[in-house]
Amino acid sequence: MAQLASALLWHRRGREFESRWVHPLIYKNMDKKEQLLNRGIEKIIDLDNLKKELDSGKKLRVKLGIDPTGDKIHIGRATQLWKLRLFQDLGHKVVLIIGDFTALVGDPSDKPDGRTGLTQEEIKNNMKAYLKQVGKILDLKKIEVRYNSEWFSKMELTDFLSLASNFSVQQLVQRRNFKERWESQKPITLKEITYPLLQGYDSVAVKSDIELGGNDQLFNLNSGRDVQKLFGQRPQDIMTLKMLDGLDGRKMSTSWGNVVNITDEPNDMFGKLMSMKDDMIDSYFELCTQLSDEEINKLKKEFTNPRDLKAVLSKEIISLYHDKEEAEKAEQEFEKVFKDKDTPTDIREFFCPKDSYSILEILPHLDLAKSKGEAKRLVQQGGVKIENVVINDIHFEVTVKEGLILQVGKRNFAKLTKKS
């Protein structure tokens, strides 16, 4: 196994990227170590060892792996980045692994059905803006960025088979979602089964001391400990974080589209966040803001109406990724549109060269629908308005007039113009 480890390991100095330092943490009533070990935590393995390591003054290598399944990072994923920021503030080395290889496989964690993985072209496109987004939270000059294609593209099949021989199928299919799919006779591909081994080997490649992940990642994180033992490394500690619910009540996931992205425009962020259910407010305050528990409790006493509290929460979140002024403007715009039943002041304009369009043709042209099929559903559901008049006829012809406003749903507007 020592020979295998020598053959498999391939190290390269992490790439460095320029970034600007954006947000200082604003917790006021907890020291950073206490924040690290308590705020938003679901489980820590091994807590006693981690405390000992933190007290020792040792510079830990703190690993987080991200598969670029989309081109945007949502606020649920950002909770892990903020935890990394705490490690960074305490002087530890953050190792960010971008899974450009594992994304080809697809992480099956907490998915009721199989994952097909992405194509190399999709992965390449998704990665383009990743680090810029990460730089909204972390100091990129101080982190080690690795791509797991560095080692997996050089791994021989015989080496992978040697690694895989240490795990049984029974062991791998015991993870909850595999077990449920097995019992319901849904297919489980061999490719999916290899994912925990691949993620586990990432920990060997970067010599991880501790790995972070969502609570749905616990099986994969423990695989990292197992693989490290095989290669003679001390098994990493594990820190799992509470999962953030998406806007539809399921786990926030790019695959499901129920997300608030950190690159969303302030008005979009505010509208999305105001749509959350009242019982989600507490978890969003805990996981998505940098306010102390004392500050959160003070706000809850001051704003007893859930709607008002959500407005405060929305501004806090928007301020982290934009600024306070933009957050205030977003609230004002929301009030203008939804409370005063008015239209937004800043509506996108679309050039329309023809004199008229069918309603099913113009909605995709205005980016108000993805296709004619979706446009048809929106019209049939009563979700389309022209100058505040609901359009129910799928054969309706829109006569193009300068400044004519179309609306889909509560937040999506478009203005027609004849000027190219």
C-alpha cells in the first residue's frame, strides 16, 4: 500500500489568485474559536482532537470540495465558505478543491434518483466565475486552490482498482439514499458508487487535517478518513454543517433550482428571500448572516411581524454580497412593486423589430419564458399580464408599442422598444 500511495500521490503548489478583501466578520459576542465549533454545526468528528489541534497552534489544512454543478454559488453553499473564513481568520490554511473530475461522475448524496454527471464543456463553463464568487467571502491570496483532475487524470486504472478493492459494495450501498433506491428497486450505477472513493482520495492528495461539508456529505467525508488510513495518514477530522432549506422547502440545491445565488441582483435576492416561509426565518438568520446570537434575538424582539423580520433578514444577507445601500434600495423597490402595487422603476428593455408577436412567441423573446411550451403554461395559469391586464388567451397577438410593459409572475417585467 505504501508503494501504491507513492505512485498515486501527485502534488503541485496550489494556484494563487488575486482578490479583494470584502467583508470582515461582524460577530461581536463570541470568540472565533467558539463561533467555529458551535455556529451552524451539525456534527464534528473528532471534536476532542479538533479542540486539541486548535489549541496547539498547529496550522491545519482545512479542506472543502466543490463540484461545479452550476455556474453560481448559492447562499446555502456559502455557509461552508463563511466557516472556512473563520478558519482563515484563525491562521489556518484553506484548501479549496474544485471537483472538475468528480463532477464528471456526479455526487449522488441525498439524491433520490441517479446523477448522470456533467460533460467537460459544462464543467469548464461553470468554473469560469467560481473563484470570483468565492472571493466575496475568502481571501483568495491566502488559500490553496486545487483541481482534482490534477491527480485523477494521472491515476492508472490498476491503481484505482487497488484502491477500490478495500471497499465492499455492501459497505457503499449502506448510505441512506443508496439503500432507499436499492429497496425501491431504482437503479444504482457503478459510476455513482465510486464517488465516495474519489472524494475520499482527494483528502489523501492534499493531506487534509479537517474537511467541511453539509450534513448530507457525512458518508463521503468518512470515506476520506478511511482512505487516509489506507495511505498511512492520520484520518481527518470532520465538520458537518446544518443544511439550508431552499425556497421550496427542500434542501437548497442548484440541481433543483430552489436557490438564492450570491451573484443575484439585490432586487432579485430581496424578492426571493421575502417569499420564504415564516418558519424558515430562524435558520436563515443562523446560517446566512454574520450577526451574533445576541443581535438576532434583539431583532426578533424589535420586529414581531414576520414580514418585517424577513425584510431585515433580507437586507442583512444582501449587504454581505453587495452593500447596505443596495440592500436599502432593494427593500424600497420591493415595497414599491408589491405593497404599492406599482411597477419597478428599472425595467429591462427589449428591442422588438416586428409590429406584432403572438404571446407565446414574445415571452421567450423577452426572457420571460424559456420556451413556447413554458409560455403556454404561464398564460393558461393566469401568470401573464400586459399593462396590468391578465392575458388568458394563448393565441393573443401583442401589438408592439413603445414602452409597453409585460409582466410574468410577481417579479419579472419587460418593456418593449422599437429603438435598436
